[in-house]
Amino acid sequence: MKTSLLAHAGRVWLALILIFLYAPILVMAAMSLNASPFYQLPFKFSTEWYEQMAGNEQIITAAIRSIFIACVTTVIATALGTCASVALFRYDFKGKRLLQILLFPPIAIPWLITGTAMLIFFFFIGIGRGTPAVIAGHVALALPYVIVTVTARLSSFDIALEEAARSLGADAWTVLRRVTIPWIAPGIVAGGLFAFAVSFDQFVVSYFLSEPGDSTLPVMIYTAIRKGFTPEINAISTIIITLSMGIMFLATRKARFGGEH
């Protein structure tokens, strides 16, 4: 009886958490289809805000730029982070522990401080503001997430598998390509998703490093809200969330998270 009561309480608690997480998103999605610009009820279905969003060149340009920067950041951060994780896993060298510890502060340091530091640094070395600076800043922020995620996957890797492959005549590249990479693929996918999310959602660093008039979508949304909120923001946000959740679902199914083989 007591166990049944605890199980029921656990299900209720989980339901409350899910409501807390998803209720704002569902309300936003519903209001993106409401004809009233002031969220008046009763609800009247309309696709007006999606039509206006499709014709809003500023939103479309900012969204395309954010996707481009996020994709480039994902490729660079995932490649560098995976290589770094494999190196940290395979080799012992002086200062390795210190290097591993130094990976965590960029995650914990407030992005406001990080953005200010990057702005000063990039001007100091002559890069200044612009897309290259934004991408470099996003890669720096995303790298720790990729390294931590891939390293976590590598922690369950049996090094004997690589040794067995070498004993059968496989060279280092073949071992990496046919043994190591397939095993850590879920970690690489997860790290790439983290990198994309960190980049696409990044506001502070993008705000500091973007050139005037060449903003990313988060910066554009912030600017639009300051001038006066419009349901078009609900529309573009709903589309982004739908696509993101769809990609996450496909990635988890493809990578078989949860230990399935």
C-alpha cells in the first residue's frame, strides 16, 4: 500500500514538473495562432502572425544567420571537442588533470563576463566585431559541453576493443574509424546538439560581438521586445521549438541513447 502511494505521488510529481516545463511553450504556441495581438480570449484561430513573419525580412535574415552560425559552430566545436576527448582519454601527460579542471570554468562563468572579455580580446588582437568573432566566441562556449559529453561516453569504453583491433592488424586510423568512433557516436551526437543549442540560443556573446545591423535571432528578438512585443515572435519561436524537438527526437532515435545496441 505504501509503495503504491509513493509510486502514485511520484507520477503526480513528474506530471507537475512536465507541466511546469511545457505549459509556457504550449501557451506561446497557442497564442501564435490567436487572431488577437493582445492575447484576448476567447481564442480565435488565425495564421496571420505566421504570414506576417514570413514576410518579415528582418526576422528571416536573423534566423538564417543564426542557423548558419550555429551549424558552423557545431561542426568546429564537435570536431575539436571529440579530438580533445579522445586525446584526454588515450594519453597521460603533464598537466592533464589541470587541463581537465580548466574545462569547467567557461561553463560556470557568467556569459556577461565572458562576452565582455571576448570583446576586449578580439579588439586587442585585431579581429574586432563581426561573424568570425561571433563564431569563435560560440565555439569557445560550446567546446566544454562537447568535451564533457564525449568524455562521459568514453568512460564506458573498453580499451581492450582497440587492443584487439590492433592485434588483428588494424592501423591507428582504422581503429579510430571502425571501433572508437562508432562507440562514442551517441556522445558525439549529444555534444553536437549541445553545441548547436548553445550557439543558436546565445544572446550575450552575440550581442557583444555582432556588428550593428547584423544581428542573430536572439538579439533581434530582444530588440523587438524592447520596441513592443509582436505575436510574430511567438510564431518564429514556435517554429524553432518544433524543429528543435523534431531534430532531438530523430537524433535520439538514430543514436539509440539509453544503451540499446
